[in-house]
Amino acid sequence: TDGDTVVERDWVERNLDSLHKGADAVGGDISLHPDGYAKLPLASQRHYREDNSYLKAVTRLESILDPDPHDPWPRHHHNFGASLACTNSLYTRLGGLPKADCLEDVAFVNAMTRADARLRHSPAVKVVTAARTSGRARIGLASQLREWHAAHADPLVDTAAFLTDYFECRARIRTLWKEGALLEAGNLQALATLLDMDRKALQTHIEDAGTFGNLLEAMDLRGRMWRRADPLCRVGKRSRVTEQISFLIRSLLSAKHRAGNAAPGFRSQRSTRDALESIHAPDLPWRDSLEQPA
């Protein structure tokens, strides 16, 4: 944890509980100290709230379309130095914290992802960190809060449509990877076509990857899908996109949609596409809840 962070009294116990249940690492749920938050500029407060809402919505959508059995819902989206635990064996296997002048926690989590480590985002592990705008790190929470103070426009973020395509495609590739079927001619050609990638190069990436995380990084799945997406559909204003994702989540939950029912291929299911198309209805009743209505 960090020197400006206060952990819950059961913090160690809760971390150990997740590790004993099979996790290799645990990210704790991080919130800002209310006194410090109240002193932040109003712009920083607003962006912090709206950024959290967007990331929570993205995390919920991800848990539906590409569920991780080692990190089931409910979960959160935090895996930063204010609360990050791991087993000694994982720490040793990854060679410890990467050498970096800032964001070494992010680099460490990226290394976990490449190694297919079981990272649990446990909502039971909680800490409160200082909401300060001055810090020693060149890039971190303090610098983000400063940037938000100067930012007035609603930032552009990945849309519900793009995230749906990405999560569903990643889920399908993950399934084929686990089944050892990615190198089958039809699957290999379909993926190469989708990513506009040389088939032989893709085959080499698959053969040399060793882990699914290494494969995702080698073929730059997210980047390639983003660059090939319709520019008018891949980004949108954060507040509007959050509403759209929230509606999509409710639609998917009400239809009992699960990524495990995905049809063969790499494109979105019809049920998901229907839900995406319906979010543009002019009389759409937006609600804040991300959960299935009673």
C-alpha cells in the first residue's frame, strides 16, 4: 500500500482470503478520503465521479461478455499501488517490480496479465487514499486530479459498440486458445481477416506466445480492432457512453445473455447487436443502476 493510504482493519485478512482461494494477486477497492475529496476543485470532483462511473460500467460489461472465472462479479476496476497484493511465487516469477520512474504498479499488473496470473479485484479489500493534487511521482493520482481540474470538456472514451466487439472477440479467441483450436485453418484465417493481419505472422504469434496474455500483446488485438473500427462509432463523450453501456448491461442481463453462449466466429451475437441498436431510441429511459431491475 502507499504511505498516504489508510487500509481497513481486515485488509490483510481479506487479501489472504482471496490468495488462499486461488488468486495469484489481489487488487483492492480504492476510494478517496472524503475530507480531501471535499477540498478538491469542483471540476476534479466531477471528473473523478464520472470517470469512476464509466469504468464501473465497462467492468460490468466485461464481466458479462468475457467473464473471468478467477475474477467473478462482483468486482471492481482497481489494481494500483494503494492496494495490491500478490503471492511470493508470482512476485519471484515476474522478477519483482519493473524498474520505472513512475507507474511501476501499472507495469507490474501488465506483467501479471502477460503471465496469465489470476488477478482478483476483490470488493472486500478496501482502502482510502489521500485526494491530493501534489505528489512525488511524475504520473499518478495527484497528476490526474490536476489534469481534471484544468479539463472542462467531457472526454472521449471507447463506445459501447466498440467495447462489445472487443470483449466478445477476446472471449471467442480465449475459448479457442484454451481448446487449442486457434491454429485450425478456418479459425486462423477468420482471425487474420478480422485483424487485417498476415496469416503467417499471426500463426507465429500463436505458436510462440506461451500464454494468452502474451498473445494478446503480440497481435495487438485491442489496437488493431480500434484502428479498424468505424471512426464515428469507436469513441463518444464519456457521460453519454456511460448511459449507453448501462442500458446495454440491463438489456443483456434481462435477456440472460452470457459470453459462453457465443456463436462460432468473431462477430457480435445478434442479441447483443439488437441491444446496441436499441440504445439510440430517442425516448430511452436512462437509469443509474447497472444491475438487473427487480
